[in-house]
Amino acid sequence: MTHEPPLHPSASRRGELTLLGLSTAILVLVAIHLAWPILAPLVFSLFVIALVWPLQLALQSRIPRLLGVVVTVLVVTVTIAVIGTLLTWGFSRAARWLIADAARFQAMYLQATEWFEGHGFAVAGLFGDVFTPGRMLSAAQKVGVWLQVILSFSAVTLVFTILGLLEVNLAAAKLRALPNVARAEALARAARDTAAKLQTYMLVRTAMSLITGALVAGFAALVGLPLAVEWGVIAFALNYIPFIGPFVATVIPTLFAISQFGSWETPLAVFAGFNVIQFVVGSYLEPRIAGNALSISPFIVLLAVFLWSFLWGLPGAFIGVPIVIAILTTCEQFEGSRWVARLLAGPGAGKE
């Protein structure tokens, strides 16, 4: 009978610490998910403050600080309203086109149903109750709840942003007054570098969104897809959400193309062309324009998008990458955590 040697105390201790770390991480993620009505607007407000602080700084050097905050908030509100209006316009135009062409969709649905049932698949019972009055009423109620959530989220974010803009100078003064001078300087550098990187990130993202929208509209017009401008506008607005936005901006016009063209070649060309555009702009142009300052592992970007989407929904999909940028930039400022930033950086990080 053999006896296994007992575990070394240090190995047992490492196992306990690992288990404790995993449990803590899970509890923190659960807390972040449950507290999203407060945490998500707070994080968004910090993100907005980082982006607009140069504008606020320039304004408050010429006009009273409170008036500068009002102007800055108005600029942010108008910018978000313009992007939201463009997205709503694009989808509403596509929806009106689909409603006007409802007879074609009904004929396609009946044809597809006959084909599936002829091959032994009973789809009529599966989809027969999708457009019942009860389902339509439930969908309308969900849209109403979603709009209420957006309004409340925007209101809380606006309040946090206004208060934050008014207290940036006070927070900087408190940071400089910390007794540990080295740590205070590291935190100040982390804040400045994070703000600069987030500004670069949004400038690059905006430029790439404009290029993507123009290319999508041009390609859609080239292949004869109706609503070419609308698809370009939708691609521009959704490109601000990594991975998920481009995917939606590719799939929806492809499905639309299937309903408009009698053959499969054109929808396939639309799908392939849009994917090529998204790949070239997102995977080739954007990394070269952004440079090493925003170099993050593509795996970490994808993980951030889906993790924060799971925690906070659509707002999390948008803010996930900026959160990673802020975390890695802060880790770079401290010797004990610098290895994290180097480990999760992209392949070009650290190269001149």
C-alpha cells in the first residue's frame, strides 16, 4: 500500500491563495453587475470627462468655470444626439422600406415554409405565433422599458459629468497633497496618460468609423443594394462598438440583400465585401494609425467587449475597451503591476 507524500506547505498556501483570488474575482464581477445602474453611469461620466477636459480647460481660461461646464456638456449632448439621430434615421429608413415591401417578404416566407415542410421540417408551428398581437404588444412594452432605461442612464451620467467637471481641479489638488509623493505622482501620471490615450482612442475610432461608413456606402451603391447611404450611416454609428457593432452592420444589410435579389451571388458578395472592409479598416488601418500607444492584445479586446457586454449590456460593449485602456495605463505606472500591462499589450507594444 502506497502513501502519497503530503503537500508542501508553500504549495498548499498557493492553492489557497489561488482559490481565494478566484472567489474574490467572481464576487467582484457579481457586485459590478448588480451595481450597474450606478457604476455604469459613473464610469461613462469619467470617460466623458477624460475626453472633453481639454475643451473644458480651454473654456474656463476664458469664461467662468460654471459657464464652461455648461458649454462642454452642451457639446457632448449635441454630439451624442447627432450620432443617435443618424443611427435612428438609418434604421427607420430601412424599416420603412421593409414595411413597404412586406408582400415580397410574405411570399418568401411562404416559399421557404413550403420548402422546409417538403423536406420534413415543420416550421409553420415554430414561427406561427411570432407575429401574434400578444407578441407584438410584449415587444412594444420591452421597447418602452428600454427607452426608460436609456433616459434614466443618460440623466444619471449627465449629473455625474457636471459634478465631475466642477471637481477635477479639487481632485487634482487632493492628489498632490497625499503624503506619499511618489504614489501621488504615479497616480497623476496615470490619470493624464489615461485621458490622453482615451482621447486618441476616440479620435482614431471616429476616423475609422467615417472611413468604414464611406466604404460601406460606396460598395453598397456599387453592387446595387438599395439604401446605400443608410447602410453607410449605420456602419459609421455602430463601428464605435468593437466587434459587435461591425457584425450587426454586416449581417443586417446582408439579410436585406437576400430579400432584394433573386440570386445568392449578390448577397454573398455583399457579405464578403462588407467583411473585407471591416477587416481592412479595423485590423490593418486602425492599428497603424493608433500606434503603440493603444496597443492591446486582440484577445483582451475581444474578452473586454464580451465580458462588459455580459455585465452591463450594450453600454458595456462600448465602454469595455476604454476600461481596459485605463487599467493597463495605471498598471504601467507601478513597478509591482507593470508586468500586467506588458503581458496584455499587443504585439507592437514597446517597439520604437
